[in-house]
Amino acid sequence: MKGIIEMNQNDLKALVGQAAVDQIESGMVVGLGSGSTVAYLIKALGKRMQEEPLQIETVTTSRQTMQLAQAVGIDCRQIDEVRQIDLTIDGADEVDADFQGIKGGGGALLWEKIVNQSSTRNVWIIDESKLVDRIGRFGVPVEVIPFGSQKLFQILADRGYHPQWRMQGDQLFKTDEGNQIIDLKTGVIAHPHALARDLASTAGIVEHGLFLDAVDLVIVGRSSGVELMK
Ligand code: 5RP
């Protein structure tokens, strides 16, 4: 059996995925986030739903998550078919000491943010490598509409944000809404709220990956065990 000391990143993701299932109660409308950590949550949730009569409704933050959930027998609804979402459990790419985060590594940030803002409670599940002093080294993904995106790319470059196109093979990455992703290689961000305001007020940007004041609980997988933060 694997000792706790030998745990690798995937083991830690599995640990928090499993721990997060305990946050879910019968009667809830649950938002399911995106990414490899959430994939472990979905697997654990599917297992729990086979073992006990857990009555929940779910919505997903990406088509990929919907496919994963359906594959383990979890029924998914469209977001506008459900009342208020009680709890959303999602992954994150970076989380700082003030619980500010960056998401969008998987390109699902737009649906993730809509589900996040529609949820009474938001929980993030991360392995300890995602904890940082200050967010920014990961970069900030922004989802942009195709119209004028080359012009927008130049504007972002002129502002010193070091934009890079997100690619999938030799094609531009395409989001679930048919948009493109530009990754801003900002480095550590001194003023996340100011950057968020700047990006939100720029035409062509549909959404950005700065998730500020957006989480209620962070479940961290550490080699020493699971830690609940906040
Ligand atoms: C997708 C996301 C993911 O939640 C984030 O990238 C974390 O993914 P992973 O659990 O695979 O590290 O924001 O858009």
C-alpha cells in the first residue's frame, strides 16, 4: 500500500476529489467544475450514488464534464433548468493566501464563472502545488470572440500583458462557446482587481480567468493529508 509520503500529484487530486464528495447532501443542486481534479470528484460521486440514495441535480461547467458525469451514471441538467445552484465544486490553477484564484487552464472559464456566480457556495479542490503567495505565474486565460481577435491580441500586447494564443495541435483552441483563448503571461499580479477591471472593460473579451472573492472553501490535498482552508 502507498504510504502518505509517496503520494504524487494525481494521488493528491484523488484525495481531494474523494473528500469533496462529503460536501454534497441529498436535495442539493450541485455544480460540477472542470479539469483533472474534478474528474476524481465525479468518479467518487458516481460511486457514492450507486451505494446510497443520494437525490441531487447537477449542472456542469463544460461539455467534457457532462460526458464524464454521464459516463458514471450522473444525470446532468442545463443550467437554466435548475433553481439556484446550492454548491459548486471546481478545480483551480492557482490560489493565493487571500483565496484569490486563477482558473481556465482547461479553457472552461466562461461556463465556470457563470456557474460560480450562480452558486450559493463555492468550493475549490486543489493539490498543494496550486497554492501560491500571489497569483499570476500561471498566466491569466481570457476568452475572446473570434471577431477582431487579432486586433484585440495587439491591444493586449501593447498593454504589456504578453499575450499568447492557446493552441490545440496546430489549430487555435476553441471553447465550448466557439470562442478563442488568449493566455496573458503577466507574471505575479500586483493588483488583481485592477487587472480584472481592465480586462472586463475591454470589448471582445467575454470573460477572464481571474476568480476574485469567488470561493467559500478550498480543500487542499497535501502529502500530510487533506486540509480545509477558510
Ligand atoms: C478549467 C479549470 C480547471 O479547474 C483548472 O485548470 C484546474 O484543472 P486541473 O484540476 O486539471 O489541474 O479552470 O478551465
